[in-house]
Amino acid sequence: MSNTPHELAEEFPGAAEKISELKQSDAHFAKLLEQYHEVNRAVHRAESRVEAISEEAEADLRRKRAHLKDHIAFHLTHGAGHA
């Protein structure tokens, strides 16, 4: 089990400028980023045992984080628009 936060700068190296541009120009993308950060923090709290949750709930959070990351990746590779 990883106890390292999955920050977007680490997940998408070299994409900081594109992330910033899309965040400013695409409200849907900005919402995806907000959701990703919220879920990522919840996963990190669960992994570090700051917030006790069931293994099933922790696994669900990880799946949700992966799903959001996939949507973010889609926007980064395909530009603005909806997935």
C-alpha cells in the first residue's frame, strides 16, 4: 500500500502548463481537478490511517481516483470537450 500522495504534477509530468490552461478555460476540467484533489486527499488520509475507513471504502476511493485521473488524462490528450 502506497502512502505517497498522487499529486497531478507527479501523475502527469510536463503537463503543468496544459493543466493550468484547461483549468482556466474549461469549467468541466476544473471540476474534475477539484474532485480528483478531494478524493486523492481522502485516499491519502485513509492510507496513512488518519481517517479510519473500511478496506472496501478505501478501495472504492482508489477506483474513483483512477477514474478521475483517466478523465483528466483524456482532456489533456484531446483538449477541451467532454469525455
